[in-house]
Amino acid sequence: MAFSREARRQKIQQRVRKTVQGTTERPRLSVYRSNTGMYAQIIDDVAGRTLVSASSLKDKKANGIAKIEQAKVVGQAIAEKAKAAGIEKVVFDRNGYLYHGRVKALAEAAREAGLNF
């Protein structure tokens, strides 16, 4: 039985979520990729709340540029917001996506901007 692309991603997401947990000391950096935009959140799973978020749709610098460039802008934005909130170390949650393309560009931009994971 073949799974749809979304069902396959959800299975991977559930499997990874068993081991990747965000704590107060080291919250989880979750990435969501849609056809039109890129989203990132830093989540404290213990408290159950989002600490910092960034989106390519809300960031004015990301308008009208290529999708990989949008992902880089979101990665830099999430790292800057995290540093302002006092967050330096995170656990990376690729949310079932392959570490390739836009997900990789976001992660590398966040690392270059000073986020450790």
C-alpha cells in the first residue's frame, strides 16, 4: 500500500517527534514549508507554547524573491529574534521534510546568524 506524500511526511514527523523534544533550556526549532512560503517557530514543549516565530509572508525582505532566498531570510530572522529572546541553543525539527533545498537553506542561515543546533 502506497502512502501519499503528506501521509508519508506525517509518519516521519511522528517518528521524529518521539525523540526530538524542546525543553526550556533547549527549545525546538520547527520548520514548515508550503508552496508559497516558509515558516519557523521556536517551541518550548514542556510549557506548550511558542517562544519566537518567523514567516516569509510577514517579512517584507522576503517579498518577490526566490523560494530558497526566502528561506534564508526566515532563517536569519528567526535567529535574530531568538537571540533577542535570550535563546542560543535549539533542537532542529525538520518536520518530516528532507534536509534539502529550502529546509537546508533555512537551517544554514540560522546557524550563520548565531543559533546553535
